[in-house]
Amino acid sequence: METRVAIIGIIVENQAPVSTLNAILHEYSQYIIGRMGIPYHQKGISIISVAVDAPQDEISAMSGKIGRLNGITAKTVYSKITSGTEKGLL
């Protein structure tokens, strides 16, 4: 199964659906390489980046579910590397 490496950038402007956000991330935890969250108190938001290695359909599904939450924005950036691409041949 071919996988892609991607980063999902998440901006949380509304804290109410955070438990749902965490449930979604848990649902896809098998694909998550790492996660970093930064509270930006001056603006009243949180910034989260999630690194994943998963089939493109799974990444799109996860990002879509997150992006549909009220007050949460998600954008995905994909690497050009797939499971079939050799390292160093970009």
C-alpha cells in the first residue's frame, strides 16, 4: 500500500470541539508520526501540527473531518515522497 508523508496544520479558534478533535486524532493514531501543539495566548488560539505517513485517502479523510469542526481550520501539505520513491531522488 502506497503512503504519503504530510503535515496537517491545524488552527483552533474555538475550544468547544477540542475533545472531538482529539478523538479524530486518536482514530488515526496509527498514521501519526508526531504532533506539536502551541498555545498562542495573546491571540486566544492554539496551533497544532501533525506529521503523518498514511495512504492519501486516509490523510484527506482525517484533514476533512478536522476541518469540518466549528472554529477549527485544517490544511494539509504533502511531501513528494511516497512509499515507492527512493530517498534522495527528489
